[in-house]
Amino acid sequence: MLPEQNPLLAFTFVNLAMLGWLAAAAAPIVIHLWMRQTHRETAWAAVRFLKAALERQARKLRLQHWILLAMRTLLLVLVALAAAKPLLESGLLGSGAPTHRVLVVDASLSMNAVDAEGTSALDRAKRLAIKLVENARAGDTYSLVVMGADAGSPLGRPTSDAAAAKRAIEAITPSQGVADLAQALTTTQRLVDSAGEIGATQRQEVVLLSDLGANSWGPLAADEGTTAAEAYKKLDEAATISALDVGGSPLPSVAITSAGLVNGFPTLAAPIEVLAEAHVYDGQEVERVVELLVDDAVVAERRVTLSGDKPTPIDFVHKIDQPGARSIAIRIANEAGAEDRLADDNTRYVAVTLRPRVRVLCVAGAPGAADYLADALDPTGEGAFEPVIVSDADLPTVDLSEYVCVFLSNVRELSGPEAERLHDYVERGGGVAWLLGDRVSPQRYNETLGPRRETLGATPRPDVRLVSVDVKPQAAEGEEEVASDGTLMPGWLSPSVAAPSYRVDPLEYKHPIVRPFQGQERAGLLNIPVMRHLPIELPKSSSATVAMALENGDPLLVTGEIGRGRVAVLTTAATLSSLDPATGQAWTVLPAWPSFLPIVRGLVTYLANDAGAQSLLVGQPIDGRVASGSAAQIAVEGPTGGEVGRVAPDEAGSWSFASTKLAGVYRYGPAGDVPDSAVAVNVDSAESDPMTVAVELLPDSLTVRRAVGDAASESAAAAAPTPIHRWLLYGALALALMEPAVACLFGRGSG
């Protein structure tokens, strides 16, 4: 094999050739011996005096000659060693084996934190990574992994081109995403494995440059079994792993950690109320100016004192006159002298879609079955809600996308296609409420809308099984968790029973529908007369929530989630026309009770699931659904304006847009039309916390060194073998300048 075909062989030949120049160091000695003069001793009286003088200077001359000889010899030795580019490894001078070095640069949101000089942790990481490349020796190869919103391997595969590696490092840009350590370690493993294709590579080294933020590194410090821990364990078997901690900032950390609408249905008829929370992570109390922005324009501001003990609530009320998708933001103003380590978390976005009125579809299963609903939603005819009443026969022809939720009052049954349409509507984020009555067929509801029968089990009392509406309970050990399987009812109905109840149990007012009644005992919620209802039986591991119950413990109002939407079941009637066949009395007087109006409006707010204020985190995809078979593409506009991409729905009408790398409000809609929907994408507030992972909790094989301030060069040097050829050249240059001066000095002394 020719040397040029094998990098290792070529590398060896070059070193041997360079070291061969060490033989040139013997040239001064050979010349010195060659030029030694021989002489004959001849007795001459005058010479005795001269010989005596020379003998007195002999020792001094010999010392000067040896000094000059040593300087000239050392000069050639230093030049030869510098040409071989030796490394200082573990305190020993050696040639060092070629190394494949994988540089893993953390580019997550927390790496944008700056110090008092304005230098970010990412800038320090990039500077150290470039230094590691510059300090590498001939024959080394490089790989680069970035973890953040733009995660991946910019170089693609290992390379020996140092210039290309430096350009790739310099091109790393700050991101607003969260680092996926497990994914980065898996990508690093792939690069380490692929490095075997390069023959010169003998040792594998991985250097992670990060701030060691607890949000990203926590999984590695956790117990074994996490994806990150497993990926690290596998990588540790193939490479030497070290980490450079580039974090640390003395500046305070202030952030807007949450923001949302108080009224889930913003309309042009009333002002919107935005509630946000700000947090100071270092425990100090600071004053800041907080601004409210609508479509990037500041419309209100106030100065608030932020406490370090707990989040500080901040609220704004503002009237918007223009309909459509709107961007709302709560922002901490950038004031002179108001220092903050991380600026990207100072803004929180809310997306709203403003309508003149909120349309609610009321499906009547019998004449007049939805009249009380319509009156509760819009008693004056000029309110924010616009109820639209249709019969159950007209339901198949109605465009459900025009309504925020659907109420079905005393509807006997639904056909398979009708149930499928409603299920698709709920999956896309809509809401459906079932208000039962004397026309309802429990058998048909169970067959068409009920959950799978194999999950049937006894239903605990509501006060025992109540769970938070924000947390879905886990299935008990040995039980199967109920999944969304095309059903719309959270349980199974039984035939109606006459069980008079004159008291309603609000279950500690935990559900958002009944929470407004807390402290309002005179509002009539607690003493609603219910004469007849349909008992509902819930699966053992159901995620449904009982919001209200009757005196005997039977659920009165049950809610649940399906896909992105929600459903609710009122087990009694919402009309006075449902009569008990035995007594001729109405099932309930709830429709005429004072609490009926707030209950109905609470149902609308809950079922719509804050449809006007969707929020995602950076990196999470925007999902949506359109009518099945729709061929129209969905155009997405980014936070800075302008179209950022188009996606085509699949056969089922589902679509997904994944490039949400920037925080802000994204608008979307059919291509060619004005976007009529919006979603807010925010940074992960966990990245705002400057807490770092405890080094002692990390694997023992991981060497962690601090790399901030004046210690940066030392840390970078310790992370890789130190090249000393530059210092050898500096020494040779110094000797080359000193030798003539020393020779001149000695010559004058001899004269």
C-alpha cells in the first residue's frame, strides 16, 4: 500500500522525516572536531610568556565555546522537534495517536444567557470548540453535534478539514429550543461508529460544551433507565467523554413564565383580559416595566415589583376592535440599567381569534328542546354568544367548523356517519355536550357512542374518583388504559330512573364549570331538584371527570377529553318538556333555575378548550385537521411575517407543521386565503431557571471542568492533548536572536 493511500502510514513517514533532521544537530560538533588544529611543540623563550597568558584564559575560552556550541545545537533540535509537532500528554512528551474528536455544542435557550460583559455561554462554547480544533495535530479528524432547536450534525460525517470544522462551529446560531441530550448522545454514537471508516483514527474523544442546565442534563443525572443514561452508557464504551462547563452569570434572571386569557372566548363585544406571571429566579426583589403588545404594537404598560419568593401575577384589560387572528404578548421592557441574564424569556405570547360573536350550535331532538339553551346563551339577543338552533334531522348538513361547540339536547340517537363527523370535529379541537332527556335511547348511545365494552367496570363514587381536569389519571396496575377509539361518550348509559334528588354535590368546586359558584351558595346550584336521570357507568381507568353529583352519588355532569377536544354529559334534561311517564312531572326544573345560565356558559367555555388561545412550546409541531379528502394546502405564516411553509393534509385531513423554531404567534389557513387561525409558540419556562445539574450526580466516567473567565484556555487545554510546536518555534527564534549577541559579547571579551 502506498503512503498516500494510508493516512496513518503517511503520517508516520512525515514524522520520521522530520525527526531525521535531528541528525543536523551534530553538524556543529563535527565541524568543531574537524577544525581542531594540530601543533608541534618548539621550545622558544618568548613563547613561554604567551603560553602562560593563554593558559590563564583557557578555562574561560572553553566555557564560551561550549555555550555557543550548545546554543547552536539546541537551535537545530528545537526546529526539528517543532516540525514534528509533538504533544504534551499526561505530562509526557510524545507524538500522540491521531484522534477523532466529536465536539457536542449545546445551543439551547439557556445557552443564550450573558454575563456582565455581554458574552453568552454559546459564544464561550464556540470559542473553546474552535480552540480545540486549532490545537489539534496533523492526522486528527473532527465531528460536530449541535443540540437545541436546530439539533443535528452540521458536518455530516467526520472530517480532517480543520477549516471546514471551524466554519461549521462559527455558523452555529442561538436557538430558543430545549436541548435533547439523549438525541445528541445517540447522534454522537453514530459519528463515533462511522469514524472507523477513516484508517488514521485510533482514539475516540467526545467533548460536550454546555452550561449543564438542570432542564437538559437532569435525565443523565437521574436513575439508570432514562434514554439519556442508556445512550451515555453505550457511548462511554467507545470513547473518552469530558464536559466543559461554560455557564455561569452573576446577573439576575427575570422571566415571564405564563400568559393566557381570563375569558376563553374573546369577542369584539367585550375587552379581553390577559393574565400573566413573572418570576425572579435569584430571590431578589426587582422593579420592571411590563408591556402589553397587540400585533407587535405596545398598547399598555405598567411598572411592577417582582418578588423572588413566588411568581408575580400581572393582568391587562384591553379592547380590540379588529376581528381575526391576533397576536398578543406580555413583555418585560428592555430598560437601561435593568440587567437580565436571558432576554428570550422576557416575552410570552397568546394567540386569539376575535369574532363579532361566538357561534354555538344547539341541536334539538324534539321541538323546543333547545329553547332554554338558546335563552341561557343569549338572553338579550345582543350578547357575545350567538346560538343557532337546528333539528337533529338537519345535523348532517351543518358545517360544524363554524361553531366553537355543539349541544345536543334530547336527541334520540345518531347514525354511524353522524357520530363519525362529530368525533372528527372533537378530535380537531371542538366540543360536544350531551344533554339527555326522555327521547334518548341508552342502548343506541352505547352502541354508537360508548367506549369499548372490555373496559367496563364498577364506577367508584364521584367524590372518591374525582381527578383534576388538567391531569389524566394513570391506569391501575394490571388495567388497560382507555384510549380514544372513536367513541364520544365517556361511559355507558342505563335506562332512566326516578330518584328524586333535591341537593347537588359540587365536589368541592374543583371543576372549572362549577368553580365560579364557590362562595355563592345563594346562586341555586346546591338545591336543584332532579326527579329523573340516566345513570352513567364509567370505565375503570377512564380519564373522565365528574363535575357534579346527585345525592345518591350518581354523576350529574361528566366531562372528558378526546384528542384535542372535550365532551360533556348532563345526565338529566335541559328542557322542561321531558316528562316522567309515571307522574307526568318534568325530569328537572334546572332549565328554569337561576344556576342554569352560568352552568351553560361554563360548559361553552370548558368545551371550547380555550380555542382562541392555543399555545405550544418551541419545537412542538402545529397540528390541525381539515375535512377528509381536502386537497387544499395549509399555508403557515411565521412570527416575523411572511409565509414560512406549506403542508398538505393526508387522506384523513390531518396535517402537521414542524418548523416552529422561533417563539411568537403563527397564523395559518388554506393557501391563498387570509389566515383565519393562530397558535402561540413560547419558550420553555424551565430553561429560564439558572439551576445546573449537580456534578456529583453525573456518571463517574464523565470528566467535568469549568471553562469560564480566565480559566477557559486551561480547560480547553486539559480537554485535549496540548500541542507545543509553537512554543518550540518561539524558543528556536529566541536562540537565533541570542546567538549572534552572545558570540559578539564573547568576541569582545577575548579582544
